[in-house]
Amino acid sequence: MNKKALSIMFQGTHSDAGKSAIATAFCRIFFQDGYKTAPFKSQNMALNSYITVDGKEIGRAQGVQAEAAGVTATTDMNPILIKPTRDSESQIVVHGKPYKNMKAMAYRQEFFETGLGLIKEAFKSLKGTYERIVIEGAGSPAEVNLNDRELVNMRVAAIAESPVVLIGDIEKGGVFASLVGTLQLLSEKDRERVIGVVINKFRGDVSLLTPGLEWFEEYTGTPVLGVIPYMPNLNIDAEDSVVLSRYSQVKNLEKVIDIAVIQYPRISNFTDVDPFFVEEDCHVRFVTKLEQLQNPDLIILPGSKNTVEDYLFLEETGISGRLKELFARNETVIVGICGGYQMLGEKIFDPFHVESPHEEVKSLDFIPLHTTIREEKKTILSEGMLNFQHEKMPVKGYEIHMGTSTFTREVDCLIQLKNGEDGCYFEKEKVIGTYFHGIFHNDSFRTALLNSIRAQKGHPPLLERPSFNKMREEAFDLLADHVRKHVNMEYIQSKMVEFSQKETNSEKFSV
């Protein structure tokens, strides 16, 4: 085992405390400092996923963290991915491939030992290859009703022999109560692993917080390792749909292009729309109710982990009816990606009841497409030549879907692949469908699409638009510099060495 491999683990007082962002920052910091670094999250529950170069599926956060660390993502970085499909049931993805669908209780009772073994082997593999390992927990380590069989927080810290930094989100309010409460609910052995706390997303004058910091350290005996100011407009992929509540649902009249993203209950890979947030003429809003939809210039139907039931959500809310009205008026551009692409078709078949008890559902009927939900999942990185408004442009993306789609009549191909075709494009109807996630990350296509909308509205084109991937790389450095400035890096790294030495001594003693 590589003795140079030092680890640090970030846990939070609750979900969305900022663990993923801070872990990403540390991946970049260690990369900047010349260390070969790997992210690790033993078990991730998320519908935003990432495809590795060998066509495996992991949590998007770990894929992004690997990019920040300058390394190629592997399934060892996230050996278990849980993708909710319906209430209390999820698809369990093991080392990038579907294992089975399981109810929450069955997973807890039947999968624990299997999962524990997978986690130990994955971490061992990383530790033999990398010099630094940045570990991310999930939820809270103080879930007393679950801790006897948890697979992602303190049990993982023990496996890794890693120090733990506890993160509290001051933006949510009650940060001292949540930090103190979390520490008090930990066992004595687990509390010993917590080397300090970080207060995240602070706004205002930090001097006003100083009395609270001093009280906390005196009361708990645990040092505050940093107060990280809130960092707005960070162009790094979000993992959890909980962040969608931050986005507007109201049209911004000051922006030229109004983009509505349909937010169904099982929305997945919504990071496909991230590039629009950096466009100066675009306003993106997420729509959950009929009255929010209105008359956007561009509607995006994103991916879904349960296409059948999410389409039924469109029917129940009346959103499908409004989409059909806009389609008939032929003024709004409508783009469907993956599950959204399937919804644009005529029918969706689920003969094996993979997603629902419905064997057949009539969908929007915007394109002549039939989709059958299969038990096997396709996960692959893809590239090809996209045809848009009589121009051809290279595009890259990735596919994650369990359905196969066939056209019921001839259509114009959207993307010509090396060994086939993907999607379709109806110029007259302004409807685009594709299985390519990441399609809007291709700057040339995004520019052509947005400028075509500007032209329709009587506005001149924007000839210079931002390169989203370049901005994303810059965001990694900005985030790393921001965290490095506000966190006691020297103390954290000294504790990483100290815990590593404890492990070495323990190994010698056991021999």
C-alpha cells in the first residue's frame, strides 16, 4: 500500500452544506501543489451522473472532482451510485453498471455487507495509486437511526483512517446549533476524527461572527478551520436537484432569450443547461407548474430517471397541453434530451415494467418516434457531426439511457455518428431531439441555436460567446484559490500526515 497516500474527508451537518464544492476545491488545490489526487465518495445518491472513458456511470460530482484534480475518472472513485426511480425505490449502480432496483429497506438489510466490501476494495485501489485522496460524505454523520449500517460517513472515515472536517452552511441559519448538535450526537471515537469545522457560504463582515467562533471553540474544544465567504456564479456542475430551488421560475424581461426547463419529479442530468447561465442574453428558469411556463423562446425537456412517470406528470399538471399549443404555434424552439427526447415521440412502451406499471403511454407526438424501455442501460461517451441550419459542426456528449428508440417514418438526422445516427431535427417545427447529454456544452452549436432565436426575434447575432469549458477550468482555479485563502490549509495537511502516521503505526503493531 502506498504510504504517501494521505486522505482528508469532508462531512456536513446536512445535505447541500457545500461538501462537493469544498472537496472539488481541495482536489484542485492538491493538483496545483503537484500531488496526484483522487476524489472518493463511497456511496452517492444522485440523478446527475458522469460517464467514464470506459463507458461506466458514476456520480457527477466525482467525475467533476477528477477533472479538477487533472486525472481520469474511474468507478473506484464512486463504487456505489444510487439513482432514485420512484418513491422508496432506486436503481443501484455498482462500479458503473446497473446491479438491481431495490427498495430502501431491502438495500439497507441485504446490501450492506456487499457494499462494505466494494467500498474497501475501491479505496484500497485508490490508495495504491494516488498521493492524495479527497473523500466526500453524504447527508449528515449524525443520522442516529441509520448509523449502524451507514456506508458513506464515519464508517468510511474509519476505513480510510482519515481525519474529518465538518462543514456547516451558515446561509441556512442556525449554523452553531447544527455544528454543536452534530458533534454531540457522534460517538466519542467518531468525534476524535473531527479535526475541525468550516463555516461555509458566509455573507457579510466576518468580525461580527468572531464572538460566535470563539464561543464555539471554547464550548466544543473543536477548532474553526475557516469561514468561507459565499461565492456566487460558480460555473461548476451541481450534483443534487435540491439546488434547483435556488433558480428563478419567473421570466426576466431584461434578457433577450427566455429559456424554460421543465423540472419533472425525476429530473436527471439537469447540468446539461449550465452553459446557458453564462450567456449574457439568456435567462434560465425551471418550471414545475403550468402557470410558470408562459411563452418562452426555448423549452428544454431534460433527462429523466423515470420517463414514463415524468411524462404522466406533464399530463397531470397540464404542462403537456401547453407544450402542444406552443408546438402548434411554431414559434418556440423545443429541445428534448434523453428522457425528454423520448417524451417528444408518439409512444413510450415499458413492457418489462422497468419504470412503472404502465406498459404503454402516448406521449407528445411531436416527432415520429417510438421508445421501448429496456432492462439494459446504455452508457457511452459519444461524438459526431451535428447538422443544424445547413451547417455541420463537431459535437461531443455522453449517453445514459435504458430505452431504445425507432422512427416510424423517415426523419432528418441531427448527429451523424461514426457508426450510426442520433436524434432528429425538424427545422420547420423547431423541434430537436437527441440522446446526447452535454449537447449545449458544445460552443458552436449553442451559439448557432441562440443566434437563430435572436434572429427570429429581430436581434442581431452575438458573434462572440463564452467558451463554457474554458470558463469551467477557470472556475476550478477560482474556487481553489478562494478556499485556500479562507481555510487553514497548513493545519489540515499536518493532520493528514498525523493520521497517516497513526495508520502506519497501527499496521506495524498489528504485525
